[in-house]
Amino acid sequence: MDGPTGPLTIHWDGKILPALTGNDKVDWLWLAVLDSGNGVMKLLGVPKLPAGTGEAQANAVYQLIDDWQLTARIQSMCFDTTASNTGSKAGACTILSQKLQIGLD
């Protein structure tokens, strides 16, 4: 099986990892998609973020969802409860919900 089918849950989690060169830190966003009905997970990508903000995370997540042509299949989101994810105005969840029109009338 190439990947999950049916409705999908998008999962993301940011990790600060040391850069491969020098002493810089790089903010990475790990991203996987889960079809909860079939229990299948697929890694969509691991983009490097310019910042750890909710907007940067939402844009990276949305870009991968769009690249894989999954926008119409995302039905729910799963993420940790950091402020950059849960903020009511600038949190990744809020911004991504607006982009995907999840839970909006």
C-alpha cells in the first residue's frame, strides 16, 4: 500500500536540532499523515522552518498537504499543546484550520 486512504488526520511536531555545520540551531518540523480508519501513517516531509511561529508551521504543513494533493481529505489535526500550535489567533492549528476550511461555516 502506498499510503493511507479515506479521511486523514494531519500530525505535526517541531523539534530543535543542531545544524549539520557550525553551532547554529535549526528548527525542523516533522510531519506525518494518519488515516485513523486504517491505522496507516505516511511521512509527507521534514521541512526546515525559518522560525518556530504558528504561521511558519501552518504554512509548511499546508504546503506539504497541497503538494501531496490531500487538502480535501484532511478531516482532523493532531499536535502538541504549545502556544505556537494552540494560539487562538496566530497558532498553527487556527491558521491551518482557516486554510483548509476545517470546522468553519
